[in-house]
Amino acid sequence: MMVLDLNSDLSKKVIAWRRDFHQFPETGFLEMRTASIVASILDELGFELSMGKSVMSVDHCMGKPDDQATNAHYQWAIKNGAKQGYVANFSDGYTGIVATLDTGIEGPTTAYRFDMDALDINESELDSHFPKQEGFRSKLPHKMHACGHDAHTAIGLGLATVIANNKEALKGRIKLIFQPAEEGTRGAKSMASAGIVDDVDYFIASHVGTGVPHQHFVASNNGFLATSKLDITFKGKASHAGAQPEEGNNALLAAANAALNIHAISRNSKGISRINVGELHAGSGRNIIADYAFLKAETRGENSEVNQFIKSQLEAIIKGAAQMYQVDYQIDTVGEALSSQGSKELAVILQGCAEESAMLKETALESNDAAGSEDATYFMERVKQNGGLATYCIFGTDLPAGHHNEQFDINEETMLAAVDVLFKSAIQLNSL
């Protein structure tokens, strides 16, 4: 069985994959270059591939770019290293991949999920920034892997490599899920709704960083908040603000009223909550009654019930503001995630695997600290509802800056530690 170490050829491959993806960051539902490279490597390793709409429910995609943006990015991907023979599978923006290794021997199905998307952030150009020093800074303005998903994708390929090289030691089936659009919590619901984890006995998602120290490991992170991401549009009637103000219906005032009252939504005794209006765009001139306004807002709750309470209150406020100013409105849910508690039985197994890894110094069974939100919870809840076990683990790393920051980076040693622990878990769960 393969022994992993930081000087191995595999370590060099994982780092090279991560640095390549880092240079060509692609945002949600546009991960065409990334997905084509991932698919080509998995195919070469002997995994059975399902891609695109076969693993994604069209009706459950949220916040997907329009056809014009999708087509333009497809042409960019072709010109910038996408793998011919694979990239066409993702041309319409359904960029999910499920890679399956079936041993042909009866046993459990274990799934690992890896996200692939980047963020709309301009990467730091400081000389002290490691990706710039080493020549793998993002080549795209205002696009950056600022959350570690480039590392996640590389970890997934590293895991695929060691699994393929040791398949004679396994039984059952291993599924590797490469998910688009985790940012904005947009992509997992469509894949879960397509039924890709309905046969899964064990589900493991993972993340690097999130404030956990380097060489530390958390087997079950339970602090993710349920969330809804909402785009809100008000449509009124324009008029001259000096000559005929009474003939206008002011969408700007409706939006401003809504924004203030959204932040005044009452708390809920069943758990903590969060609310934020992050953007407001309205109007076209100082002497024009604004006929259009647009808000971006998000709700969060310690559990799905609290989040739904906050969301329903927000919807009522939007409706009331629209009625007050006699404008029309529309609310679009462009992202959503559930809350989910990890299965302790599976977390215990993962912690044991981490304790056996020479690349880690400290492990913890669980963390219940309130965190951000994560749409892998759709997979987790679906697996648990079908009688399986699920968890979300964290591999700590050195962070020169926090997640979603222009100076974000990781200690690349973390990636091989993740491959090591996840491979150990595959052996533990699917060994002959």
C-alpha cells in the first residue's frame, strides 16, 4: 500500500495541480477548464465518469450565469488549457462530476465531495504574497481562489490517485464528487436533487483552513448556519422629480425602507440568526424618481427552522415596502444551504485515521462553534435521511490572511495530509 510523504511524486503532482487551478480561477457554474482537467485525470485513472446534467438537476440550480456569460466563458476555457474531448460536457455551465470506482466486490458506497469554484476577488500583487513569489498568482483580474477550493480539487485528484493505485485492497464503491458553485451556496442542491448520493453509506466533505491551526484536524464541524441568498428587485415608475414628482412610484425609497427594516427583524428563541443587506443599487439621476432598485441580501440561522423564520420575515418586509410605495417586486433565491450535524460514529472513525497520520499533530472529534454556511449540508442531510452517515471535516493550515481575502493562501503541506487521512478513511470504511 502506498506510503505518502511530503517529498513523494504524488505530493509534487498535488501541488502542481493546485497551482495550475490557482492561476486559472473559475467562478460558480463556469468551472469548465477546471472540470475538463479533473475529468481527464479521473478518466485516465480508470474511474467511471458521470458529468454535467446527468449529475445535476436543472430545476434546482440557483444563481446560474446567463447563456451569454456561459458561452463567453466556454470560449475562454477552450483558449486557456481546457482538455479537448472533455470540456464540451460542461459547455452549458453544468460543471459537476461524479467519478466512481466500483471494485466489483460487495461492500459499502463511500463518497467524498470536493468543490471547485473561485471568487470575484482581485488577488494581491504584494511581493510578500507567496503565489506571486512562486509565479502562480491568478492570471485573471478580479478572479481568485481565495477560499482554498483549488486545494480541495487537487486533494480530490490526489485521493483518486492513491485509491486507483490501491483498489485491490478495497471493496464496494468509492464516489468522488467534484461540485461547482459552493460559493453563494448554489451548487450542491442541484447535485443532491439529482440523486447522486442516494446510494451512499458514508459521506465525507472537507475544507482546509477556517481558522484551524496547521497540522490540526477536526473530524466533525457542526457550526454551519442554514442560509438563503436573495436577489430582490423593485420596479416603479419614473417621473421628473421637480415638475411631476406625484406621477412617479419610487423604487429607491421602497428599497431603502426595506433595507432598514430587514435589519430590524426580531431574533428567534430557537437559535442564533444573521441578516445582511450587502448591496443596494437604485436610480438613474438626481432629478428622476427612481423606477428601479436592486438589493442583495442574505439570511442565516443556527438551524433551518430559524433561517426559514428570518427569510419569511424578510419576504413580508419586501412585500410591505412594495405596497407602501406602489411598486412591483420580485424575490429570487439564488443560493441556499441547510444546517446539519455530523454523524458521530463516522467522525470517530475519521479522528482515528487522523491520529494515525504522521502529518498531523492534534485532532479533535468535533467543533460546534458558529461558522459561515456550507451547501455540502444538502448531501449530508440526504445521506442521513437514507440511513447513511455523514460528516464535514477540517484540515487546519497556515493562513497569511483570512478566507475571501486578496492575500489568502495556504500551507501546501496541508494538501498531502488531507489526502493521507481521506485515503486512510477509505481503507477503514471499504477495506476487504
